[in-house]
Amino acid sequence: MATNAIDQTRRMLSLVTYLRERPGARVADVARAFGITEDELIADLTVLPMCGTSFRGGDLLDIDTDGEHIWWRNPDAAGSSSGAPLRLAADEATALLVAARAVATLPGLRESDRQALLRATAKLEAAAGEAAGASSRLSVTFESEGGVFADVDRAISERRRLWLRYYSPARDELTEREVDPIRLFAVGHTYMEAWCRTSEARRTFRLDRVAEIRLLDEAADPPQLELRDLSEGLVQPAAGDPEVVVETGPGGRWVAEYYPHDSAEELPDGGLRITLRTPDPAGLRRLALRLGGDGRIASPPGLAESARESACRALAAYGE
């Protein structure tokens, strides 16, 4: 399956940590650990030496391979063991301080965590010196997702059940359900994995689609489940899933960056012919509407016709 730039970036960030802890690692072993081919791994290793060791570049990573083993010549440059004190530039200190203060305001944050965060922020302010001044003039306010996150985090720590009103885009409706939360994770967006008492199955909920949330007095008791491996992304199409072909113009090339796909062929007009697999082809109707004139579903014919009908209904709503 072809990868996209976002997946490759996530993988390369993990690769830095992996290689730092395994000097002289074998190419075959690393490729197997990351679920990629040796050629894909070598391609990543070609890019990594162009990356710096700080937010603004810094020393370049000195990583090379002889085709069988991988050697990182300056691993201390990316860690804290180099002996040199950590020095933050003004932009780096500002970003950290603004983020820390914002997180400290989250409703529902455990008080012990809030106090630990405030102590760390105070130390960072002292270390940043004058650079901390600019951060005091900036602020970040969390909207509804922040409150949802805090409630889910509290439910997990206290092992309590949750009641949700949740928007399901596939059905375009709000549903009410009770869930036993299992974990929070982020893959592009922030999600909660939970055992849904309504469907009696494991479900994944995107936090920004939670319209209302309430902690219940009932204890959460999800069944013992093996946590899914999310290293390859939230949606991991299987070989047996239905195949869909999407053709885009130049303005729709972003689809190849955000959707796992089998292939992406260049079209004469600068667009792409993207072949992908999905367990829920009907969910791609929303993609077709979002693309508008920048793309269309080419196959299967039934899905293409369904997308066409959805577009016609949307246009009809503005006809008068």
C-alpha cells in the first residue's frame, strides 16, 4: 500500500527514537518493526540526515547505512545526554509556555496534575528569562473539545461510565449512547476508544463530534480487549475491502495525503487517479461533496451514482 506524507512523517519521528536506542540496528529488523519494505526504510534514511535536532533546525542528524546496518553517529545531539545545557530560543520558549498555560486551564484536569504543570511552567519561565515575556501576551482558549477531553480523562481515571450525544457523519444524525471508556489517543484528531453499551461492541469516537457528555455514577466495566496497533493510522484498510477509484484535479491532490491508498497515478491535467480500499465505501460520498469540482468518484458505478444523487440533493436545497 502506498504511504502518504503524513504517515511518513509520523514514522520518521518514531524512527529517530528507535534508532537512538539501537545502535547498529539491522536494516531488515527495523523495516520489519515498522511494517515497511527495506527500500522504503532506505528512502526514509535518505531524508533523515537533512533534518535538524531542534524546532529551528540545529545540528543535522548524522545517520547512514551500509545496506545491512544503520549507524547514527551523533545520537546525543537529539537527546539530553550530550552534557550541553538545553537552550531555548524565544520562539521555542513562547510555544511551550503558551501551551502549558492553556493545558493548565482545562476544566476537569486533576488538581495534582494541574499543580505539577504549574510548577513546571514556573521553572520554564525562570529558565527562559526575557523570552518568557512574549508568552504572557498570548493565550489559547479550549472550546468544547477541551471539556470533553477532561471529562473522558476523568472517567478513565475514576473508571466511570459516560453518556454521550454523538454526531455520526456516516448517518448524518445525533445518537445517544452509554460507553465505558478505554483510552484516549490522537491520530490527526483526538479520539476516545470505548466499549459502547448501545451496540455492545468496541467503538472509536472523535472528541470534536461529541455534542454533549455526562459522567455517570455507574462503574465502567469494559471487557478485556487487546488494544489495536495504531502505528499505521486509525483506518487500516484490509486487502479484502472494496476498491474505490477517485479522480481529482490539481486542487484535489490533497486526497492522496490524507487517505491511505494503493496507488496514485498522475493525470494529464495535473490531477491524480487514486485507488484506495475502505470497509465503508458509502462514507466516501462526503469526500465527493467536499471535492466539488476538484474531483469525482470514478468507480464503483453504484457509489459514483450515489455521490451524484447526494450532490443533486444538495444543489436542489439552494435551487429557490
